[in-house]
Amino acid sequence: MASATKRQRPRAHAGASEQGKATAQRVIDAARELLMTKGHAQFSVRNVAAQAELHLANVQYYFPTRDDLVRAIVKDIDARYRACLLYTSLAQLIAKSRGVPRRPYVRMVSVETAHTPSRH
């Protein structure tokens, strides 16, 4: 007989309140920071909870497993990359329409600073 238990799905943004979305993003940011600074050997849901300054149960509410947390990190990085790519593409279109010569390189900017163009 097959097991009747279903694996819980992450609750990160599905119908969450603004506070819930902010908490989930806080967990994702803490997880990404922990993974980048400490490496995968120290990457656990418990360590992410400590990094985010939340109780373990709070983190597990949004991301029941480590795999769910890793998927959320990848999804977040993808969204940031796409936002930077869109910003760069729009900036190039605007520069082209103004007759500004195209730079031979593209400087990546974070999503937080994407709204403020750098002046060089």
C-alpha cells in the first residue's frame, strides 16, 4: 500500500501576506549569504535560521526542506539576473536612441541599484 503522506510544498510566496513575503525573502537572503560565506558544508536549515535570526520552525514553515530552500535561492538569483539583464537591455536601447556609442562591456548592477544609473 502506498504511503498517504504528501511532501509539503514551500509556502514562500503563495498567497502570503506582505509580512510573510518579507520573512520568506529574509530567509532566502540569509541562506544565500550563508552559502556564499560558509559554503555548502555549513549550509543547513538550522544555520540559515540562526543567520536570519529566526526560530527554526519559522524557516521550516516557508521552506520545509533544505532542497526547497536551495530551489528558492536559485529562483531568487535567476530573478535578480533577469532584472539586471532587462535593465542593461533597456539602458542600451535608450543610449542607442540618443546616439550614445555602445560600451564594449556591460557592468552588472545589483537589483537594488538598478534604478540609479552610474556615471562614468
